[in-house]
Amino acid sequence: MNLALRLVATTALAGLLLTAPALSQGQFLDLAEGPSAAGSYLAGQEAMGELSTPNAARYFAQAAADEWDNPLVIHAAFVALAANGEIERSADSARRMLELEPTNQLAQLVIATEALKNRRYAAAIRDLDKLGSDSFEGITGSILRAWALIGDGRYSEAMGSLDKVAENGLEEFLVFHRAIMAEVAGDRAAAQDYISQAIEVDAFTADVVDAYARILANAGRFDEALDAIVAFEAQGLNHPIISALKTQLANRQRPTMFVDSVQAGAAQMFHSVGLAFAREGTTDISLVLERLAQYLDPRNDTIPIVIGQLYDGAGQHELANALYDGLPANSLLKPMATVRVADNLDAMGDRPEAIRRLSNIIATNPDDIDAISVLGDLLRADKQFARSADAYTQALAVTGGKSPADWRFYYVRGIAYERSDQFPLAEKDFLRALELNPNQPQVLNYLGYSWVDKGMNLDRGLEMIEKAIEGAPNDGYIIDSLGWAYYRLGRFEEAVGKLEEAALLRPADPEINDHLGDAYWRVGRKLEATFQWKVAYAMDTEGNVKKRIEPKLKGGLDAAPVSEDSAPVEPAPGDQAAAN
């Protein structure tokens, strides 16, 4: 079980921390003075659901001003303020929360974070003593308490306090934090021992590699530090901070510490836990944790990048861009942030400007792999396939084209070639992608279906799509590919079975429902076919499927023109077996 799942498993409330709960019996807003408090509360709920944190914080704060004795509203207010990065205002509301509900653990965590930020370590320890270690907040608070003990000069006690937390199955996670605690406390031997254990468990996470290389290099172990970076890069992984560190270590220069203060170390804890929740899709919890991390260590440029990604995932691109633009010009992550701003311009509807900015970035820095990759993707989305393929070719020239991670550049260049009717080049790229990543479902599906579509290598093509399904059994689009391949080969009964599976997984997809309708018609289930076509017609928002379905609804499948992608496949010589 990974870190986020372990933490979530500790409390049924973890997933409900940030979404303001609906009003329940005994918890109501007094409307005697008018609807303003209730209206603000409901507006705050809606804003928080959309991760529009400035609006959520504003609305909930307005509601709290009128409902200062209502714990439901105060809880919503302090959480929204934290999510918006207003930690000190959040702590003020959290103190009121504890007056109304003394056991609110999230409020205690926010208040203790403020105390630790201000080096009031004894106060932080007292606040955190009230938390147990069997809840999400309690586990997080226990690690924060250990950092407060480090700040209070109680290093041995801090390390011992983590033993109980480790009983929850978190020792692999904690060993990394023990390492950086030891480094901050000046126990270099213990730091080296702990970080060596950490990298054995997780050798390909940038923070672990970064900390390992710095701790060992500062002990004079430059070669071992460099070996870890080389192993990281051999997996096709890269990170601007790691690349800069590698250059520094190659010159035998001792680097700065991974974290140089209690505050930066505690921020790293919040950041690590926040990332774990983000990977599980728990965006709201992740956002509050990352904001607490940013409050404790505003110099850590990785944290605003992650917060920006969380906003991007919720469609809040303007909030994300404000964070990206706020990075210092000399930050190692500024080029990455600039690329994300351009990508967001496309998401907000200004693709020409996004392409222009990315082209300018690449002209200035021809080796900026992030900019090249995003430019290629935007050009491909814009159906500029030749330019897109050129961008991916440039990316492969930068990376060398030999690492496992390079499969993606061959794959997307293959798509660009295939869409521009250069299938021999596309086929070559897809096969190269599979050499680098033999079980990649998207590549297996794309090449397998392309072969079926062209009547080539039919047996191998179907095997590839089936293998893709093994790797992604819940991907309705890949299952649809196999069903539609069966349909094109005249194997209509098998097509129905697979297309029904795909429709269950993707019930709102008009293409899949249209395919299922055609298959039903071919096996004589004409009423069901008509129903599926009607569903597909109703769900199509772009109009492409509607145009294809209109003649079917009037006269059945036989009345519809046969399109290129629905025509029976004519097997190439030697490929007849798969069509039978």
C-alpha cells in the first residue's frame, strides 16, 4: 500500500477535510438577518469544488463573519484560507475553531505549523501533543512534532518519537525524513546511513536522489553521489535541479544542504505527503498540504510548480500561471514554469500565442526538452503534423533517442507520420517505441489497430491489441479498438461482446455507442442498434458522429454510406486467417 492510501486508511474523514459539508440537522445558518451568510456559504462550496480558492476563501470568510459561532462555517473558512495560501488568516480562524470544537485536529495542525514557522517550537510541541498518531492529521502532526523537537534541540527524542508512527507501516517513508532531520541536527553519520536506506527503497524519485547526492557529497563521497544521479538519468528521468547538481559534483564542489532549517525540513514533509495525495487524485487535501509547505519554505521553487499543477488539473489556469510567473528569473525551474504558462494559454483558447511563445523559448534554448515536447503536442493537436514530427525529431536529437523514456517521442512522432499518410515512417517509430517499452498499451493499441485497418499483419495486430488490454484492462478506448477490429474483419458476434465492454467503461462516449449500434445491427439486434445510435446522437457535442448517424436512424445501417474507417478489411496475402 502506498503512502497516500496508508494515510487515507487511517481516517474516514481524510477525504472530507476540504470540501465544506452540506448543512445537517443541528448545524444551520440563521437567515433571520437575511440570506447573505447562507448565500456566501453555498457560493464558497461551489468555488471550493472548482478549486477556485480565492473565491472560496472570500465567500467562506464572509459567511464566517456573520456566523462566528457556527463550527461548520468556521471549519470551511479556515480550510479555504489555507488552501488559498493565507496561512496566518487560516490560523486565526483555526483558533476560533478550537474554541468551538477543541478536538478539531486539522485546526491544531494549522496552528502548530504557524508556531513552527515562527520558531515557537515549545508551543508547536504543546499543540501537537494533543493529536494522536492513528489519524491522517495525527500522523502528519507527529512528523511535524519531530521537526519541532529538532528545533528545540531534542534530537534523540525527535528520532524516538517517529518509532510509533513507523508502526503504521510508514517506515520506508520515514527513513527519508529521518535522514534530513539528522542532517539538520548535524548528525552526518546518521544522515548518510538513513539516506542510503532511502535510496535503496526509492532510487528514482528526484527528491530522494537530490538529498542522497548532497548528503554524500558533503561527506566527500562524490563518486557515489554521482553514481546515483547517473542511475537516475539512465531511466530516462531528468530534473533541472538534478542536472545542475550533477555539474557541480563533477567539479568536486560541495553543494548546499538539501534542507538547511527545521522550517525547510517540515515543508519537505508536507510536500512529500501532498504529492502522495495528488497522485491518488485527492487534490483538495494535497493543495492544503502544499500550501503549508510553501508557507514554511517560500524559497523552495518546486512547491509552487506542484501547486500550479493542481490548479491546472482543475482548469484554474490563471491561478496556475500566477504561480509560474512568480518564480524568480534565476530559478532553475523558471524555464519549466515558462513552458507551462504557454501550455496554459492553449488550454485557455489561445493556441497561436502558445505556439509562438514555445517557439521563442526553443529559439533561445534549443535543448529545452519540455518546450520542444509541448510544442510538438500543440502542433499535433492543431493538425500541423509535419511541424509536429519535426519537433519530436528535435526532441530525440536532444535526448539521444535511446533511453526507455524516449518511447513517447517515437510514439507521438509515429502518430504525426500516420496522420500525414506516411505509414512506413510511422510503423518504424511505433516499433522503435515498443523496443524501448515493450508493454506500452497505447503503442500496442495504435500499431495493432493500424495494421488491422490496413489488412496487414492481422494476427499480430490483434495480438497487440489484446496485449494492450492486458496492460490497461479498464481502458474503454482500447477495448473499443479490439471490438471495432473484429467488426471490420466481419467477426460481428465477437465485436458485440467487446464493444459492450467498452460501452460499460465509457457509457458517455458517442463513438463507442455508435460502434456498438453498428455491431448490433449486423447480428440482427436492430432495436438495440437504433437505441445505441440515439444515445450516441444525443451525446455528440461536436457533430461528427451525428452526421454519420442521421442516415442510420432514418433507414438503418444499410442506408448509411460506408466510410473508410468502417469498411470491411481486405486482408493482405497471407493474413486471411485472422479474418475468419
